[in-house]
Amino acid sequence: MSIRRIEPGHRMSAAVVHGNTVYLAGQVGNPGEDVTAQTKTVLSEIDRLLAEAGTDKSKILQATVWLADMNDFGAMNAVWDAWVDPSNKPARATGESKLATPDYFVEIIVIAAI
């Protein structure tokens, strides 16, 4: 079975396709934005990478959301709820974690079918 790497970089690929599954690296927003804007940026990037892999958000199987501060849970969920396919909601977990820099407030990782 083949493996296709999307946007391979020095340390990682933005996404990896194996068989009929795509695994996205954690996506973050733009430093300086608030959690709402960062979440919108992240979800837009997820849409773009899924399209590059030949799929879309209706086929997301699992999402892992990391928040720098769980007090942002409601703001992130407001953006997520407006974005997620209402007929095809994935399994999802959300936790609090230090992210790569203090300028990042949300990171989302998804696995999707193709």
C-alpha cells in the first residue's frame, strides 16, 4: 500500500495519506490572533489539507483539540460548531496543554477517510 506525504518539511509532513486514510499534523492559527480567529484559521487549513488529500470534513473520523487554556473551550466550540458537518460529526477529544509557543491558543489534529 502506498504512502503519500503532503507538504513534507524538514521535521514533518502537513498530512500523510496511507490507503484510504489521511492523517493531518496539528494545525495552529496565527500568533497574535485570539482563540476565535485562530480556530477559524486552523479549520480553514484543515479544509485545505483535506481537499489536497482528496477528501473533506464530512469524512473526518477523529479530531483531537488542544487548548492552551480550557477557559477558551466555549469560544473554540462556537467556531467548531459552525464549521463541523452537522450530519457527520467525528469522534473528538479536547484537552489543555502547553502548545509550541505561548502565542498559540488552539491546535487541532484530525484523521479522515478518503
